[in-house]
Amino acid sequence: MREAVFVVRHRPNGGLVAECQALRLCVSAMDHEQLQEEARDALISAVGPAHMSYRVRMRRPAHTAR
């Protein structure tokens, strides 16, 4: 099964935004549950029936060493 990995960031207004670089998708929502649904809907729109072969994953951004 393929994975659509979305990197989640907090927005200044309190909402969340998630980006999947590999599929060039970006979604936003006010909470994690809604964000997951938005990501799934975006995936369905982007790849159509093939969305069944994808698993949506949410990840926090990696911290870089300074």
C-alpha cells in the first residue's frame, strides 16, 4: 500500500495546514479530525479510484539541528 504523507503545521490563527509534497496537495482545517478528512478528500480528487491504494499519514515537521 502506498502512503500519502502530509506534513502538519499550526497556523497563527489556531488552525492547521497539511502538505503532501509528493502529490502536491495542501489542505487546511481547524482540528486534526477535520484535517484528516480534508486530506482524504484531496487525495480522492487528485488520484481518483486509485485512492484506495493509498493510506493517508499525518506527520509533524522534522526539527532541524542548529
